[in-house]
Amino acid sequence: MAFRAFYALPAENFATSGGQHTNAVYGFLSMLANIIAEEKPEYVGVAFDVGRKTFRTEMFPEYKAQREAAPEEFRGQVDLIREVLGTLGITTLSRENFEADDIVATLATQATDFETLIVTGDRDYLQLVNEDTTVLYPMRGVSTLHRFTPDAVVEKYGLTPRQYPDFAALRGDPSDNLPSVPKVGEKTATKWILEYGSLEGLIEHAEDIKGVAGQNFRDRIEQVRMNRKLTQMITDMDLEVTPADLQFKGAAVSEVAERFDALEFGGGLRERVLDAIPNDGGEAPAQTEVPTQETEIVDAPLKQWLKGKKDVAVFVQGDGRPDRGDASAIALVDADFHGMQLELGELSAEDDAALAQWLNSDAPKYFHEAKAAFHMLAGRGIELRGIAHDTAIAAYLLRPGQRTYELSDVYQRHLKKTLGQASDQLSLLDDTSLVDQAAAIMELAAELTKQLQAIDSFELYTDLELPLVGILARMEATGIAVDVEILETQLDAFIEQVAEQERAARELAGDDSLNLNSPKQLQAVLFETFEMPKTKKTKTGYSTAAKEIEQLAVNHPHPFLDHLLAHREYQKMKTTLEGLIKTVQPDGRIHTTFNQTVASTGRLSSTEPNLQNIPVRTEAGRQIRSAFIVGEGFETLMTADYSQIEMRVMAHLSEDPGLIEAYRAGEDLHNYVGSKVFDVPVDEVTPELRRRVKAMSYGLVYGLSAFGLSQQLGIPAREAKEIMENYFERFGGVKRYLDNVVEKARKDGYTATVFGRRRYLPELNSDNRLARENAERAALNAPIQGTAADIIKVAMIRVDNALRDLKSRVLLQVHDELVVEVAPGEADEVKKILEREMDSAIELTVPLEVSAGAGKDWDAAAH
């Protein structure tokens, strides 16, 4: 289950400041808390494997021999899990030469007076199911558990739990490297076991089984018997504990708090775990449970209290969605920690007007996630101004890449305090919880300001990120108009294409029931029916992931692969369209949410729905974009984007004379580079040579290796290596930059953009090779992609300011592109503004190139 938790949560989002990955620990504990809260067991034990060598590998050396070593990010996390379980008073068990399966099987067999639940991702445990023992099997990652009772096993497999090992022996198990009987799938295995009662009964009648499957079985009877022995769990181990010894010992709250602090987990998970698990009633160490700042609740006329206030922290309670915002309550705390909490529906007309006037003024206001507050207040007709602090964004700049920037987590992370633990609150209200939130924002603003100043990032915060908050809020509130009829027509067409590609693929495979979404069925078709070269081996067989299939199609073209890839593409477009249609609001517009604190590089992301992942160059993507139209009362949509922004940043940072010369001369970069790398005149650079150079140039930004380039281009690794060597020979400045940026980051512990945005990479000095190599790739990419992201943000601020006296408005930002809705008669002026302000966002050693286009829909506005 720890392994499942590892793959359920992205490793890059769960790491301590020292570089220790914690995603498996976090996921495992989260799952454990959910299960214990739901099932309320009185006895709990967790069994672990010790190593690969067991009595089973002595019987069959090939047992699990195909498994690759656990990912380096996973190593060490099992020990951390065991340590945390110890602080929680949960017994852990392991035994040399045996597997965790055998420990659990023995305890479950002994637990005759207990109702037993086994949580596992291994179906072999189904052999243990009986009236007193239920298997909880994860169906989606680790979030949904299916209950396997005896009836459920029969319903799923048509067999009893006792018959399951016989069935599994015939079916084989790729994850354990147990060979299957060719032409004997689950249906045939079930049929035989039902007909003959057991595997031994089947073997006795082996000569009666007709056809190729029967002969295959007779040829492999000894292997099937071995499979059966290996699948059978040991139920009579001599253990030092009994089921009764697994009773909760009580979590040691103080030790749990210390362990969670060391893992840098937020307070939310700790609270869930301690709420679910019996504990010793102790308290966490003082340094992790410092009371929040004491706030005096004032009882004064609101208008009088607000008058002349210079800095006030604001916490708004309500719905922060851009298209349906609403606020129900608000808390205000000043710099002296005097505050008040207001129910907005109960305000007098005078106080309501005073509050609205103050919120709409330039008086400095501090928020946590100010954009959400903007939408909440907009729902009450108040336009928020004067955003002087957003502690979520400040925390993000200090530690980009954290999985959450919720107020309680940021408060604990930076002030080592637990939100809500205020001492004697001087309150005139029954509930001042919102005041606590506002007070926390006020405390954080001061602390985070000092931390940002210490790393020279305060101007990045005040001049770039904060001004963007209001701009993004207005963009979200405005939304973009769509033609729902076009979307629905396209959806119908994609549904037809999905069915057509499925029909064609099934016809080629000779199987009318083939499920193209089933990895197991695809494995059979690809590697058995069509005998294609094997892809990367995984726990469940050979990979059918998109990357592997795309590579297979390049190296070994086959009509079935064409239909499979087309089916996946149309299915993806179908899902995208269904999501878009659901998000169209009554005003006929889609209101996406732009996230400032998600991408570690500084890029904005878009969610609910994601409007940044609609393909630009595919026909399907262009069709979808054509449904995004100019809104009523406006004349046209206009788009403007940067040409090759990341390559231009690369030229600037590397100071490579060749790249700088190409851009200053106005050459086509990829043709120019191609002519140098392949030593041919510019006019003899073919489309194929240009494609190769383009893939390599962009790949270098992401740490692409010669092998990776060969895979991407479908060429021999030797040829790819030669291309890269020729490139670096002619563009030595790039090579020196790429080498130096990694070494500088290794020394400093972080990378920085031209604007000073930092990305911390402690893994650069990790003993974990995979973690170190991932960090090296991030070190190559972050300064370039981050600088490009900063440039478009500067451009957005400049364009927004220039449009203030016009009716035209920015609707979307898609990486290096802005989409503007243009009012009648303003097209020429808007185009000039876009080109001027985007071009002057930064002065590089090479010119920026901005192109703009206009049209009645997003696709038509492309250029």
C-alpha cells in the first residue's frame, strides 16, 4: 500500500526542505487515517516485506525477478512510515525469508474470534476471505476501497475464495513473474476450475481438454503447480505476536507532532490522524503549538474605526468562485491587533456603505488568497482595491513547489504556530474564528516581508505578483464567450470518431469486444496477437502508456497503433469538450481560474476548466478554439504572442554569439541553427533537418539527453549524439551556460530568473541519483521557463494599464499568448498597445518578436 501511495501522489510535490521525498509517507498516513476513521478498528497491525530473498525465491529463482529496483524517491520512505507508525502506537511486523503476505495470512487465520479487515493492493489475498475476513482492495489509487466478502469474490470471479489460488495459478501473474498458460485467460481459467472443482481435478482430466489451450496446459502442468505453491500464503508462521497483541497502544501526541514537523507536513494531516487514532491525551511540544497573536475585539462604529487605518488584514468568508462569488462574513484586524468580525447580512445601511467604500479605496489591505476575496466581495457588488499583501503568494515565492498554501499550513510552516490556538481572547462575540484568521494574516505579512527582503525577492512580489492579482481576478470575472452549439456539434463528431477508431481497431485485432481502455487487453493484442516488440515492463505487464505506444508507432508502424492513438486523441478531445460544456455559465461565458501558486517555475496555470491545454496546431484543437467567440457588444478577439520566447531567453542567458547573431539578423532560428549543425547552406535545410534541430533546441531547455533525442526523433542514439555534439561545437556558449547553471545551482541551492524568482533545488546534492538528475533537469529549465513566465506577467501588467482608458479587455493568458476582447473601433489602438507593451516588457540582448491577429473567434484570431 505504501507503493500505491507513492504512485498516487507526485513525488516532486512532497519533499522536505532537505530533499527527502515524503509522498508515500503522506499518502499512506492519509489512507490509514481514512480507514481507521471509517472502520474504527480496535486492533491494527502493518506488515512489511524485508527483502527480495524469501523461501519462494528458493523454490523458483525467477519469482519477482523481473521487478525493477524501487524508484530512488521511494527508498527510505518505508523506514519513515515505520517510524511514524511507532509514534502512533501501531504494531509493525516483518520476518526474514517470508513476505508480508504470510504474516497477514497467519494473523488472519489465528483471528478466529475477530472480525478481520485486510487492506491490500494484492488480489492474492482473496484466498483468505471468509465470513470473518474481508479484503479491502483499492480501486482508484488509494482513495476508493472495494469490499471483498465471500459473495463479492464469487460475484467478481465466479469462484470461491478457496478456489482463487487455483485460478491465479492458471492465469499467471506478471507482477510476480509467474508465467501464464498461453491462450488461457481469466474466462477460460474460471471455466476450467468450475468444471473440475480444483486445479488438481483439472490436472486429473488434462487429457480431456481439447484444442490449443488444452495442449498448452498439458505442456505446462509443472509450471502451473509451481505457480499454485507460490501463490498459496503461509497461514501457520511462528510469530511472536498474536492478533490480541495488535491492540492500539495510544498515539504519543508529542512524538507525533515532532515527527510530522520533521516531515514538514501541514497541521491538517496531523489533526486527521490524531482524530482517527486513540492517543495518550498529551500535547504537542510548545514550539509547534505556540498560541496565535492575541487580538482585542473592539466595539466601535465601523466608519470611525476604519478612518485613517493604514494597514488592515482582511479575512472574507464565502464562495470565491469567479462566476458565482458571495461573501457572508468578514474579519478585520489592524497592525495593533485590534479587530472586529462582521456578519455582512446583519450590517446597518450605514456600516454596509462604510465597509464597501473602504474596500473600494486604496487603503492598504492584507489578504491570504486575495483573488478569492475579490470574487466573494464582487458577489455583493463591491470592487476590491488596495491589495497590499497576499500571504499565499508571498509564501509561494519563498517556497515554490509546496503542495498547499492554505493559511493554516503557511502559518505553521513560517511561524511554527498552529492557527486557532489563541489564549484568552478578549471577545464581545461568541465566535471570533474569522478574527483569528485575519490576525494570522497580519502576523504572516510582517514575517514573510522580512523573509522576502532577505532573499531580494520583495520587489518581485510587490511589482510583479501582487499587481497581477487584480488583473487575473478581473479576467476570471469577465470570462470568455463560447458558442455552445458549436461545442455540442463538435462533441457529437468526436463521439463518432471515438466509435469509428474503436471499430477499426477491433476489426484489425479480430475481437469485437476489445476494450481499448483496458491495459490487459491491449497487452494481449499488441504483444501476443500482433507480436510487437515489448515496451517497458511494469508491475502489471508491458506498458501501454501513451509515451510507450507513441514510441512504438514511430519505430514499428502498424495500422492498429494508428487507430489506437487516434482513439485516444479523440477520446481526450471528447472529455475536454464535455468539461467545457459543463462549465458554460448562464451569461454564455466560461470563467476559468488562473493559479499563481502552482507551477514552481512561475508559470500561471488554468483550472475549472483548463483553457491552456487546448491544442493549437492539431485540427481537433483548432475546431475547439473556434467555439470561443467574441462576446456581445464587442467587435473582435485579438491574440498576441511572443515568437520563440524561451529560445530568445536562452540566447540572452547563454550570451552565445551565434544565437544572438541569428536573432539580430532576423533569421529563422531553426534554419540558421540547422545550417550550422549539419554544415549546409541555410536554403538547403530541409523540413526534416529543421524538425531535428528544433526538437533538440527546445529539448536542451529541459535537459534532453542524446538518448532522449533519439527516442523523440526515432533515430539511432549514435546519430542523435552526433547532432548534439555538432550543436555544442558550433554554439559553445549554450554548452557553457547549461553546465554552469547546474553547478551554480548546486552551489547556491537554487536557480534564479532574470527577475530574481528563485526555485530551490536541495536535491542537487542528494545521494539519490534519480532525485539528483531530476533536480539537474529542473535547474536547466527553471531560469529559462521562469524568465519567460515573468516576461509575460510584466507584459500583462503593462497591457492592462494601457487599456484602462479603453473598453477592450484582456480575457486569457495562455503561456506566451494574450487573448483580448476588442471593443468597436478600438482594434488598431489595441494592436499597437499589445505590440508596444509586450515588446518593451524587458530588454534582452536579442529583440523580442510579438505578432498579433484578430478574428471573430479564437482560432480565426490566430496568426
